[in-house]
Amino acid sequence: MYPKLVVTRILPPDTQARLEELPFELVQWQQDSAMPRDELLRAVKGADALICLLTDKIDTELLDAAGPQLKVIASMAVGFDHIDVEAVKARNIHLGYTPDCLTDATADLTVLLTLAAARRMKEGMLAGANGEWGTWRPTWLCGSQFTRKTVGIIGMGRIGEAVARRLEPFGVKQTLYWGRQQKPDAEKRVVTATFEPDLDTLLSKSDYVIVCCALTPHTREMFTYDKFAKMKKSAIFVNTARGGIVKQDDLIRALQERQIKAAGLDVTTPEPLPTDSPLFHLPNCVVLPHIASATFETRERMASMCVDNVEAAMKNEPLPFKL
Ligand code: DGY
């Protein structure tokens, strides 16, 4: 009898083909939508391995439903705020995730969103399509550029550093970063980088505030109205990490009141963001639907890392991408 592997979504094609060749009893959600919770709780019963996505909550209820034979959970994400890590580890279940492989794709899209918000891309595209494109005007749709500016990075992890490295060639003068600790190695690679342990100081000095940190109890809703009020009125705020880091109603208010200039968001609360959210309708807010890691290369790699993790655990080998 083969071990049972539950996979909560169809994977990208190469990895899906590989998955289907593996010696598992494969139970897989066949739709391109989140596996309903009750369906997942039923499917996971008796499973030896689980490949999940960031849309699947991994908590005590799920672990109980699975049963004590569950050996490995491989999550197809670098973020792990959907997982009760302590509960998983307390049961000696191997836990894998997908670090590194999505750094470049996510950093690329973060730069794209920063530029889009700073250069008023949404307003420009709408103006063109709506027939408001009159004669060339000296100040029409002017935005801001990076030259000699200060970038504030919230969380100088892999992605934060990759964003900072990408922005340096645009001519930024200074990169301030905030986080739990100074990162001397990152400072060697990002020559403009300086650790700023006081968040309010970073916010008041930065022309661009870019959120790249993990969602933890410490960072949850750290961006309140009060924080936006500390930023420059010309500041551009970008979040490609997790929507939960921002108190969203406060961001909406700050954008409406022009407390800050503009925002670029790849993550929101909830996801999907309802179409009547003011964020979609504000001219100074660009919203993308959580696609920072969405390149064919990266998604294929994320999925294959999950399969690598499952295969290793089933052979009683250490997980190659262990959380
Ligand atoms: C992750 O892996 O945590 C990302 O949010 C997916 O793009």
C-alpha cells in the first residue's frame, strides 16, 4: 500500500507530471481555487504527507483531523503565517517551505509596484483610455523619481535586500532599513544601507517605504494611521509582504486625506480584495492580486521544492527546505 499524499491544488505542469509518477496514493484538489476547509479536513484523514498553499490554514484542528501518522507538511510559500508552526513541531511533523526561489520574482514586482505608484501609472493609463490625454503639459501626471532619494525597507531579509539592491542603480542616496537586528552582511552588498532601529525615524526620513517583512504577532497591523501620519506627504508606500501588516482602513484614510502620496499593494486584507474596496478606486493606489512570485519559473520551482521535501521525509532524510 502506498503512503497517502494530499495536495491541495493542481501544481505547475512539470511538477504535476513528476508528482503523478511518484509512488503515492495521491489525493488532489482538482480545481484552481482553494480547497474548501471541510473537504481538506476530510481528505487529510490518514494522510502521510501534505502539500499545501498559503491559502490553507494549518492548525491543531487540521493536525487532529489528519491523525498521528502525518509525517510531513510541505508548504508552497516562503511566508508561513498560515501555519501554527509550534503545533506542527510539537507533533514532530517535518515542515518544509520554499525560501530563496521566489526572491527575484518578488523583488522585481516590488520595484514595478514602487515605480507604478511613484509615476502614477494607474492615473496615466486611465487618462489615456478615458480620452483625457490632451496636449503635452509640463506638470500633468508628474510623479517622483529615485535619484538622490531615501528608500526605507521594512525587513532586510532576502527579499528586502533584493529590492534594495535593485533600487540602488536608480540613484538612491540612502537605504534605511528596519528590523529585529542590524544585518552587517547585507550592508556589504547594499552599499547605501544603514540600519535604523527607530521605525518612526525611518518613516519620517524615507521617500519610499517598502514592506518586505514577515507577518508575525510583532508586525501585525504595525502600519496604523499614526505611522502613515509620520511619513512625508510625498511618501510612496509599497507592500508586497502580507496585507495583515497594515491596518487597511487606516491606509485608505491616509491615501484619501493625502497624508501620503500613493501606495502600491500586492497584498491586502482580505484576499481576494472585494471589488468595492476603496483601494481599487483611489487614483493614488495600485493594487495587484498577490502575484509577486507569479512567474512560470518561480512557481514551478516552488512546487518542485515541495515535492523534494515530501520525498526526503518519506525516505527519512532531512528536508532540503526545512522551516
Ligand atoms: C509566499 O510564498 O509567501 C508568497 O506570498 C507567495 O507569493
